Amino acid sequence: MKPEILVMAPSPSAAVMAQLDEHFHCHHLWRVAAPERDAWLAGVAPRVRGLATTGTIGIDAALAARLPLLEIVAVNGIGVDAVDFAALRPRGIRVTNTPGVLTDDVADLAVALLLAAGRRIPALDTYVRAGRWQQGVAIPPARAVRGKVAGIYGFGRIGKAVAQRLAAFGLQLRYWQPNVVAGTDVPRSASLLDLARDSDYLVVCAPGGAATKGLIDADVLAALGPEGTLVNVARGSIVDEPALVAALEQGRLGAAALDVFAEEPAVPQALMALPNVVLTPHVGSLTVETRQAMGQLVVDNLLAHFAGRDLLTPVA
Ligand code: 8YV
């Protein structure tokens, strides 16, 4: 008898989906129309022993309560801020995530967003498509990226990979996170506020969750200033979004390049209306290679659990 698992969202990798269906009795929630999900879940939930979920969907207390036999939650992502550990821990339910395999792609997107904002690529793309080049409309020059300071908030795997890339573009680097990171030459600012004050680009690579909620607030944005740019590839929850919108609209912040938002997939209309904002739809890890590797970790962690082997990437 294959263990029964609940699959919250599909992987773009056909190989991953095939392995899930081969090794487990999968209940694919994402195939059920939203209005029918509740009744459908009532039918399958009592037998579900494993959950394959995403970094943004996670699992809340209400879903956990509906799955009495749940043993393992395999998150297809690094962020576990959407997992309600308080609901899982007393029941001994294990959690895995996908560290390491997505580092390079997320760091690449952070750099791409920084360069896109710095060199105003989306606005220039619009300029060309709208025929303004032929009309001879003047283009004010951008500021060079080299020599500027990038402050990285959250200096873990992804933050360090961003730093490595930005060094090659001639940026000076700083970081801040609550604990000092050993073995790096990159200086640590005294606080997040100081990091923003010290930086031209503030790149958010920190984990989401209660500890970081709203930390990029009006004061931090003011410290970054009218020439400063916010780049966020982490979690929308870390930024006070209304404060960000206000700072951008009033010219108190220079620009923003965002892959993540407070209420995905909703993006504030005000952000969409601003020309100095670059927007992507939470795609840091969305490459063929990385989603294959992430999905494989989900499969392998589930297989290890149900075979009684050590988990590959348990969340402590
Ligand atoms: C994905 C992510 O959006 O790793 C994370 O924490 O947010 C992303 O990689 C998502 O988890 C894909 O399933």
C-alpha cells in the first residue's frame, strides 16, 4: 500500500510529478476547482500521511487539524514561514525544505532586479516599444551601478551568493542580520537602519515570519533615501508595503525592484502605476533546473521518511 499524500501545487517538472505518482497515492488538491476543495478534502484528509506543499502555501493550523494521520510536511522551497510549527510540533510532525539548490537562481534574480532598476530596463523597454526613440524623446542618463554600496539584509546562503555576484559588478558590500557571520570580509552595519543609511541598494534576503514582519518600515526606507533602491527577493511580509508605496509616490525612495509581495498574487495598483518600480511574480527559483532539483528533494525526503531513513533536508 502506497502512503497517501496531499499535493498542494504542481511541480513544473514532469519527472517530479511522475515520481510522486509512482511512489505515493497522491491526492492533487490543485486539480480540484476552488469551490469544491473543502468537500473533496473532507473525503481524503482522514487518510493523508504526508503533505507536499510550497514555500508560500505552507500549512496552517486549520489544515493540520484536518489531517489526523499527518507525519511529514515536505516544503518545495527554502522559506518555512508559512508552516505553522506550533500546530505541528506537539504532534511530532516532521518538516523538510529545499535549501541549497535554489541559491544561485534566487541570487541571479536579485542581481537582475538590481540592474533592471539601476539601469531602468523596463522603462526603457516601454520607451522603445512605444516608438519614443523614433520620436527623438530624450532619455536622462541612469546612475552607474559600479562603485555604489549594496547592503544585504540577511547574509545566509542567498545573501552571500548575491554579494559574490555584486562584487563582480564593482559594488561595495555591507550586510546586516542579528548575528555576526563568521568568515566573511563583508562589513556588518550596526543595525538594519544603519545598513539602509550606508547603502544605495538595500537587498532583502532574510527569512520571512513573525521575527522579520514589517522590519523594512518607513524609517528604514527614509534611511535608504531618495537616491536609494529597495530590492526584495525574500518575502513581502518583511516590507511595510503601504510605507513603501508612500515613499515611492512621494519621491522619498528612489526605486524598488520586487519579486515578492505582502498579499500574493495581489500587487498594489499604486506600485504598478510607478515607472521606477520593477515587478516580477515571485519567480526567484522558477527555472527548469532548480524546480527539478527542488522537486527531487521533496520526493526524496518523502521517500526517506516513509522508508524510515534519515531525512535529507530536515528543518530543525
Ligand atoms: C517558491 C520560495 O516560490 O523557496 C522559497 O521559499 O518562496 C520559492 O522558491 C515556492 O516555494 C515554490 O514552491
